[in-house]
Amino acid sequence: MTIEQRISAFNELGQLFLYISNKNAPISDVLKLKFNALDEEINFAVNDAEAYNNWFTKENIFFALENWSKALTTESLSNWISNYNFTVTEKNVGIIMAGNLPLVGFHDLLAVILAGHSALVKTSSKDDKLMLFIIKFLYTINDDFKQIIKKIDRLENFDAVIATGSNNTARYFEQYFSKVPNIIRKNRTSVAVLNGTETNDELKALGDDIFRYFGLGCRNITKIYFKSEEQIPTFFENILDWGTTVINHPKYANNYDYNRAIYLLGKDDFLDNNFVLLKKDENLHSPIAVVNYEIYSDLDEVKSYLINNEDQIQCVVGNDLKDNPNYVDFGKTQTPLLTDYADNIDTLKFLAEI
């Protein structure tokens, strides 16, 4: 398959994503007719994904699909790959995907295919329903995809690897895949620094950064630095819109209740607004339904800390952090661009050089 054929296929996939997330979206009559015939299969894939992994609510699945539909256009994909020279021989690239968010491993699959390689896809058991549906749909666009994208249970006969996992599994991956070119990703999280001048709209948008996908992603805010305790009531007030969505989800509510009980027993210092716990804690990472916080007096000290610990951080949010290489606007952490690479490792550059 040519690169142009591959781009065209993913452009059509993007149109499918748009159709699934919004049946009234402007799509050509030809594609709408094709997608209408897939309605039963689409509904089964979405329902199956949610039933198999309760964190994958339809709302979050549709959110992920809609965001991807904006990226999967011929223009965006062509511009993305235009800065790279893919002259290497086609390689078999193993992709070991995470499963914490809907389609969290899709970016790696897209990059491998557009770089002219073949993908050996090992999905997470938490996110195999949607990925399998996507792979099968690509097969219907062009039969050659059956040789280019293979879903596998055991990774064999590979030339390079992209693997995502926890810090513990990353150590295993680094050892096991040490003899081939690799990208090994570890746990990361995201941080906000609030100076007290934020608008209500910015704080509401911060709620999206915290609660979208129930806070399960590396781009979700799990730590906030406040300049003053007096900012906290305003913060709580502006994230209220998320309250019903998260606390009515049984798994989130169980985590909220569990962590609250643990903190009460341990006499920990925390604040509670009935759907999230704000815990005074130096750690960047926090459990589900918890956001850690600190009060800072020296902004430069916070900035230095974030730079020194950037191997743990995916995004930073805050009007005083625009000079940080990981800076993202309020409300934008969950809508990454094609060029927003996980762990800040340029996947296309890696694929162009293997």
C-alpha cells in the first residue's frame, strides 16, 4: 500500500468516528450509507467495550472518537508526516498497548502504519473490543491491511517495539526488548499551578482536565499547586458540573468511599466536596477520586521542581507555566494533537530511523 492509500483509509476511519460520535454530523451520502449498514456492529462494539470495562462509558468513548475524528483528515495526516523522510525498509513493529483509556494505543498504530511499516498489535485486555472493531473496519477498506495490521496474542518476529505500561512492567520491557529499537513508556501524570487570577471559565476547564475519563489518563491533572488556601472554595465551586457524572459511576464512587475511609482512619489532611478528595500531599500521583495539593510561596521553586521531575509529568497547566515545554492550555489536556507524543518521545522520528 502507498502512503496515500494509507492516509485515505484513515481519513475514512475518521469519518466513521465522527458518525459514531454524532449521527447528525456532515458526512458524504456514500459514506453515510456505508456506515448505516454498520450500525448494529457499531452498537455492539461500543456496548461490548463498556460492558467489558465499566470505566469506558459511552460518553467517554464518544468523546475519544470525536477528538480522533478531528485529527484523521487527509490534510492533518499529510501535514503530520510531511516533516519526516520515511525511506527505511518496511519493518514489523510490535505495539504493546495500554488499556486505561478508550483507544489509548491508537496513536501508536496510526504512526506505525503512516510511517510505512507493519503493526503487530497486542491490545490490552481492557481495551481490545474497540481496537478489534477498528482493525476489522480497516480490512474492509483495503484488503492489504490484513497483511499490514495483525492482532496478536504473543509478540514474535518483530524488528522494533513500542510498549506502554506501568513503571514495573517498563523495567521488564526494557530488559526483554533491549536488543531491538524500542520506545518504552512508563507512568506519567499531569500538574496544575494556580496563582489565584484564573477566570471561572479556566477553572471550569480545569475540571475537564481532572475528571475526563475519571482521571485515569497520564494527561489528567492529579496534583494542584495553589498560591493560597483561599483559592480552594472557588476551585470547588467551578468544578461542580462534574460532580454528578463521576460520583454516580459505581467504580469511581467505590474509590471515593474507600480513599475517604482510609484518610479518615489515618487522620490525613484532606478536604471533601462529596465527589473528590483534595489531599495535602507532596506526591504528583494520586489515587482515583483524589487530587493532591500543596500551597506554594515560591513560584520559581515550583517551576524548578516540575522541570527536575519532568520524567514523571506529561502536561502542566497554569498561566505562569507557559515557558514549560509540557505546557497545555486549561481544558486542553484531553484533546491532544497528533504532535502531542506520549512521554514526549517523537514516535514518527523513531519510526523513520529504525
